[in-house]
Amino acid sequence: MGTVSQWYYNASNSQTLENSTERVVLAGGYGGWPTTSTIRWQKYDGFYSRADTWAFDGLNWTQLNWNNSFGGRAWFGMVTQSAYDPRVDLMDPNSPPKMYIFGGGYIGFKVGSNKKFNKMSGFADGYYSIDGSTWTKINYEEGGIGSSTMPYYSSQEWAQTIVDTQTKWIGMWGHTLVTFNATSGKQSPGNMYLIGGDYTGLGDFSSRVFVNLNGIYCDINGLICSGNGTCGATGCVCDSSSSGSHCEIYGGSGPATSEASNIPLLSAMSTTCCICFLLILFSLQ
């Protein structure tokens, strides 16, 4: 079973709110066609973590993408973050709200492949999408891929843990991702909170809570505002020659250059997870 999130989209080319329609989006998940299915031999391709997305309008399911860029994964955190109006993005009033995915794991096997993952292979990354079909990677990663001898690193702070007294960045699955407004007495869009989870490999269970930082609205592959602006409290502040939610539209001779950011996109708030979510929030240090 995949992970679901509420989402709005514009049902026509008009960008008015009246044309926005509510949907439920189902992403990824682990599964396959039952071996007892009468159409098994036409559909069966193994049991593994999937990379597809579907939208449900209350009557019908529509496939959005069969093979999304976030890759096959299950048991990840997924949430939609909006402004006061659930039909509008928190940072861009001209856009539908963004859906976010963090972490998760891959396990299983595909028919015709010699690779079989009997142990969970975790992810330490994050993606966002405004349509459920095209996903953009947020964080920066390096090392730990294929035959690389470089230690793995991710700018997702929740992926950092201690293994045998050494700091490691490890994929995590089974965590919870929610939005919540912890500001008492004020009406403001909620932050994203990542709670708990299980680190893969030599990692342990996590009992920490993280809250998103502004960088999560500014980075693509760890690059702040496409190198053409700065990250402010309400997202990217573009320079005079660029525009777009991430300053990705450049009107000059070419984009400015910038080193990839290693600024964490989620910040630790507590080292202890309480059973009651409200207690977690009010006991944060």
C-alpha cells in the first residue's frame, strides 16, 4: 500500500480558485499482483516498492505517472502543505499546493531481474510536486553510490545519526510526516514535522522530531534559489534578472553560479518522541 495525501489542482486552463478540484493522491508503496489472480500472467511482475502515483476524485482513480523520478519506495512520509486556503501553495499564490515526500525504503524483487532486496534499502532525500506527476528533488547528496568510496552525505538533517560512535547519514523509513500549527493563538499555515522512523542498515530507531526550515522552499538539488537569489522567510527572493518560485527563470545572459548548499532542510526539535503529538510539540526544547 502506498502513501496518500490530500491535494487540489486546477481543472481547467484558468488559474482561478473556483476551478480547483480536490483529489486524493496515492504515491508509491509495496505490492504486486496476487499469484491467485486470473490475470496474473498478464500483469504479474514481482513484489517490490513501486514508483507510481494515482489520483482519486471520489469516483475514479486516474494514473498520474507510472515511473516517477523519486523511484520505487514505500513507507515514506508524504504531506501537502498549503496556505490558509488549501487550494493555494504556501509560498506561491499562483500555484496549487505542493506535495512533499521524505525518505522511505525499497524492498522486493522484479521478474526478470537477478537483484532481490531482502533487506530494506533506505532513502535520505526529499521531493516536491504540484501535480503528482513531475517531482523535483530538494536536497543535495554525495558519495555512497555504486562503487564510490566517499562516505554518503545528505543535506537532510533527519538522515544524520550515530553508528559505532561515528556520524553517518542513513536512509530512514516508517516515519510520520504531518503539518501542524504550533503557534498558540495565531492563524498561520502549519510547519511540517517529521516524527520517528527506522534507520536502515546499521542504524537504529529514531525517537526525534524535526521541523522544516526555510531552505526547504528554496533548494533544488541543494542549490539555493538556482543561484539567482537568496532564501528568505517566504521562499526565494530573486535578483533583478530572474524570476520563478526558485528563481529558475533567468532573463539575462545566463544564470549566476553557486555552490550546492549543505544547509539542513529539516531541523531537530527534540530527542524524545512522546505518544501524544500535542505533548511532543509543547515539550520541544
